[in-house]
Amino acid sequence: MAEIEYIESGPAVDAELVIDEDVASPHGEPCDSCGAPVEAGDRFCGACGATSRDAPPKESAEQAVDRFLRCENCSSEIRVDPDQRSYSCPFCESTVVVEFSPDLTTKQRPEFVIGFALNPTEAEGKFRQWLAKGAWYRPKDLRTVAIAEKLRGVYIPFWSFSMLAESDWQADIGEYWYRTETYTTRDSNGKTVTRTRRVRETEWWPCRGRHHRYHSGYLVSGSTGLPQQYADRIMPFQLPALKRYEPFYLAGWLSEEYSVSRDDALGRCQQEFYRREQQHVAAFVPGDTHRRLSLQTSFSAIQSDLCLLPVYLLTYTYRQKNYRFYINGQTGKIAGDKPVSWSRVGRWVLVVVAGLACIAGLIALIGNFLG
């Protein structure tokens, strides 16, 4: 058995996130509400969501976002407006919150931000449309009005990584070849006949090689209130819209401090990039097929960015069970759970079963009549 060595590599590309300062810098007419620049053609302010005209005056962004609250129930840390007196956690609805100074933490400052493209009215409309789907199995006593009032726009922290994956791999590669064989069988008249057929065989060879590729573009939720499985469901965000972080973007909105550390987020991201690396290597392994593919992968040239991304979220409790709902504040993509009325589902099942029984009985009756 010959040993083949195959080495595959792609072009080295610097995947570090770079923002054009000329493009990223604020420009446009100032918003009447918060003073943030509103680009030409935008109906709503990307910082506070106000309409581009006839908006009520508001405090400057530097003054508007300077209170920091920590939820004692789920440990979420939120920035809020200084004039907000009553507060409940948007992630768990707890009212047990304490104020803290950001100077006491060692949290990293956000580097990039994407403004809200969806205003609160549009977000509530999407929520009501989503809740109305499948209304036949939804409990009648679910108070949609009260639930919709809890829908809030929050800037959620996300970790973005880019890194170089270098892999040593080995596998058995298979090469197909074909042979013709003769066999006997019986035809439709019962006579024995001789025929030929083409049979595929596989010859296996050990193979090994090296592969490297830059990986980027996967966002890891920096919030324990937005689990990764929900974050993946409202993806993607349009990352070309990222702009350099400035405090005025947060005016009028809640903003969460990250509760998932960079190291924890890096571990999750590397798991995803390892899965992608396996797919890329499998696609480049030579031969017609392969088996027993194994990789030893190392990551280097790791770059990270902390981004604040717009998300509408709603957490509510129905019959002692928590339900979550999320909207991508940029694209409008939805993910969420809603309660099911099993009694109503059971009644529908009984109706369907009874209908099928009636149909079966009718068919049997017709059969007996014709027989």
C-alpha cells in the first residue's frame, strides 16, 4: 500500500475587522431628539428610534446614558437613562436591581455598534403577527396587550473573532474502479439466461496532509440573557453596517454589559471554527470518497472585537413557565417560544380522530352495500 502525502492551503488573508474611518465616522443631519447624525433617506434615527422630524427635544447622549444597574437575580448589567426611576430586568423580569459604578468593573469598552433599523412600533407589529400564527393552539387567557408592553430594545454585546486554523489531517481515501461480471437469472418466461453487469469497487489508500484557513464572521453572544441557540436563530447581522462605537448611539435605549467573558466566548467560537475546518478539509481531501478523517487543529493570529448589536427582547411568564421572544433589530428576523394550550390541541386531535372514524365507517358501509 503506497502512502500519499497531500498538502493543501489557501491564500493567507488578513481577516482582522477593519472599518473605513471616513465611512464609519458620523455624518448626516442631526436628530432633533438626541443629536445623533441621521443619514439621508433614513426615516428614523439609528440611535434613539425617533422620527427624523417633529421629535421632542432630548438630553444630550453624554448625559442620557450614565446609570448602571445590575440584576441580582440573573446578574445582567444594563445601562439605562438617568431619568428612569422604576426598572425591571428585561431578561428575567426581576425588580431586584442595584446601581453600580462602571469604574468598579474591568469591563472592556465596546469597539463597534450597529444602530436599530427597526423602530419600536414596527417591532411590536412583528411580535403580534408572530403570536397570531397558530392561534388555534394558543391559550385564550394569554394577555397579549400586557405582554407586548414588555417588548424592549436592548443593545446586546457580541464577541466577534477572526483566527488562523492550521490542521494536520489523515484519512483513508477511496478511488473507484469498475469491473464487468457475468451472472445468471430467470427471465419473465422462467427461462435461465446469462447477463452481464457493471460493478463498482473501491481501492483504499492512506493519505495525510496539511490545511490552513482563516475563519471569521461568527458572533458569540456576550449575554447570558440571550443564549447562543437563540442568537444563532436571529442571525445574521449585516456586519458591513458596523460603525465605530460612540456613546450617542445608546441614547434612548437599554444597553447590556457583557456577562460572557472573552475567554469563554473564544472557546465557543473555536468549537464552531473547528467544525467548519472539518468541513473544509473534507471537501479538499483527494479521491472519490474517504473514511476515518481525523484532524489535529491549532489556532493562532486571534483577533477579537466587542460589538453592540440591536435586539428587541421580551421575557414573560405564563403559568409559572418562562417564555422568550427576540427580534433582530437590524433585519427583523424573529426567534421565540409561545405557550401551547394542550387542552385545545387535545380537542382538535379528538375531532380529527372522530372524523377519520366516520370516514372509515362510511367506507365500510359502502363496501358492504356494494358487496
